[in-house]
Amino acid sequence: MNKRQNKLAYIAAILNALIIGFSFLFVKLALQVSHPLDTLAHRFTIAFIATALLLIITRRRIQLDFRTLLTLIPLALFYPFLFFVLQTFGLVYTTLSEAGIVNALVPIFTMLLASIFLKERSSLLQKLFTVLTVAGVVFIFVMKGVQMNSSSSLGIVLILLSALSFSSYSVLARKITQKVHLLDISFVMSLIGALSFNGISVIHHGLQGSMNHYFDAFTAPSFILSILYLGVLSSLMTSLLANFALKHMEASKMSIFGNVGTIFTILGGAIFLKEPIAYYHIIGAIMVLIGVVGVSLTKPGGSFSKAKKSRENSITAK
């Protein structure tokens, strides 16, 4: 990977974390006037429309044969379908704090899966920095106060499975992005998301006898703003950014940027919802940032090697 691609991959990963971090604010707003299933359905409908418009603007024709389509279906199955379904219902049975702690384990799951299926190798130093980012997020949520109880066990299992789904997606996408155009991947993901979540939502309304209320949420301006953010930025744009980063960056390295999203969530809460920032937020954020920077600068061999390499070259020259 050349220097330019390297920089762009890191920028994409940071922007992806930024958008996802602030997305929780808009999910919160959307859920005030809409059922979770309706929110997902409308979110991916908007994402699909935005993707289709982007294809028209760029004058790109989808170039997918049947074989390639078959490789993309498992990708879309893990994310968005399984990830969002498991996460949504997991949050019904557990708290946001518990979910945050479990979801922070994504980098570790991704590192393990990437080492098995992609043969990605990481040094002991990289592993320690990865654990530090996880510890930073866990520290924040523990200090906020987490009350674990048996009734939340099902929720924790569902959130754990959603984290595994996202890690599986990251590993699959790392391979697929080398062969398939990013817009083609985003189109298939948004299409499957729109079809599956609208299907589930329609069934839900059918059983409740409330089909006439399917679009009621769009009467609220806050929902329209939220669903545009979630559909265009937090679904389509993050798909493009994440897949671009995964094309040029190891899956294990990309996954740790997800924990940076927690910092942006805290900042968003402080700026827009006037939520207080405590000392443990700052300590946890520093731990996450040190871990992310450490993994980014450390090579698989375990060295911070721009300086080391230059020293080695000067010794060799002598």
C-alpha cells in the first residue's frame, strides 16, 4: 500500500468512526417517534435510494455476475442484516452500558478471525495496544455504572452475536473489496437491507393490524432529519468508507477504529444533549487513542519502525 492510499485509508476509518459515533444521537431521536423495526426499514430504504441516485450521478452500471452476487450475499447477511437484528433485540433485554462493553470486544474478535481466515499476523505489541482500546471503552462504561443481572443474559448473548457478525463482515469484506467495486458492494448491501427490514416491518405491522401507521413517523421533522442522517451518512457513507479502508488496511487494524466511535458518541452527547463529561471519560478516551495510534504505528514485527528502520539503514551504510 503506497503512502497516499495509506493516508486515505486512515482518513476513511476515522470518518467512519465519527459518523457512527454521532449516529447514536440520531437513533435516539428516531426511536422517540418510531418502532425499532420501522426505523431500520426506513433507514435502509433511504440508503438504497441514496445508493441508486449515486449510481445514476456517477453513471456507473452495476457489474455483478451470478457468482459474484453469491459472494456478496453472505457479506450482507452478516452486515447489515444479522448485525442490526441481533443488536436491536439485544438492546431490548440489556442496557446500553452492557451492550457497549460487549461491543468493544469487536477488535479482539476481528483479530482472531483475521488470523485464522486471512492469515493476518500481529505482533505482541499490536495485541497489547488492541487490548488497551478495549480496556478504555470498558473502563468508561464500568465507571458510569453497570448492573449485571441474570435477566440481561439473553441481551448480552445477542449483543455478543452481533459483535461476532460485524467481525465476520470485516474479515469477509477484506477479501471481497479487493475484487468488487465499492459501489457495487454498497448497492447490494443496501438492497438486501431494504428488502429484509421492510419485509420484517410489514409482517410486524400486519400482525398488529397497524399497516395504516407504517409511515406515521415521517410526520415528525426530527425523524426526517434522523432518518436522512442514518440512511445517507450512517448506512451508505459508512459502507463506502469502511469498505475502502478494508481494501487498503488489515481487518484487525480497521476494527479498532470502531472503539474511537465511543469517544465521538460521548462528545456528541456533551455538545448536543449537554451531557456531562467526567474524568473517567477522559481517561478512557486517552486509553483508546493511545491504543489506536499504537496499533497504527506498530508493524507486525512489533517495532515502531520508521525511526528504527532509518537507524538500521545508517548502521548498514557505515
